[in-house]
Amino acid sequence: MLFIVAALLLLGVVLGTVAHAPLTFSVAAGAVIAVWLGVFAVRERGRRRHTQAH
């Protein structure tokens, strides 16, 4: 329960920051996060296929 409260508090802080940041910065930060998550997903998918084969 404490984790959920902390996550919601952090989300509120981040959304508040994004609301005051310039649009170009928000879009750039979102793109960086999306690329990072994409790379992570591809690496995890490769790791799972490799471990399932053995």
C-alpha cells in the first residue's frame, strides 16, 4: 500500500513538472523514455528466448 502511495505522489510531481516545462522538452523526454523502454523490451525478449532454449 505504501508503494502505491509513493508511486502516486511521484506521478503527481512528474506531471506537475511536465505541465510547467516547454512542450519541446516534454516531447523530447517522452521520446527518450519510449526509446529506452523499446530497447529494454527487445533485450528482455532476446534474453527470454535464450533462456527457454536451454
